[in-house]
Amino acid sequence: MTSFHKIPNVLLTLQKANIISASIPVGCIYLIQVLDVAVNRSFKNSSKDVLDEELFQLVEIESTEILDLLDSSMNSSEDL
């Protein structure tokens, strides 16, 4: 655990957020690397896919609205 994770108010904040803090002994980080590669990578990729789809839909909606505004602007100028 890095030194700032040992500060009482940080520990209290983590506890209030239902986050369990763990200390990994020096020289043992390689033991959890498998978790990072196997589980966290899958989670990150899935999260990225969902976010990409949401952003794509948002851009698509905004693009459609912009095209509608341009179309209505052109139509109103033709009426003049």
C-alpha cells in the first residue's frame, strides 16, 4: 500500500465508499498480475465497448440534429 493510503482520513474515505484497502508485500506484485491481465483487461475492454457505443449514438443524434437545422435553414432561405 502506498504511503498515502495509510493516512487515517484516506482510510476513512475508502471505508465510507465500501472500498477495501489491501497491502501487497514488496516483491509479491507479480502474484496479482494474472488478475490484472485476465479479469481487469476484460472488464476494461467491455467498459470501453459500451462507452464507444454510447458515444457513437450521441454523435449520431447530434449529427442528425445539425443536418435537420441546416435543412430547415436552407428551406427558410429558399422561401425568401
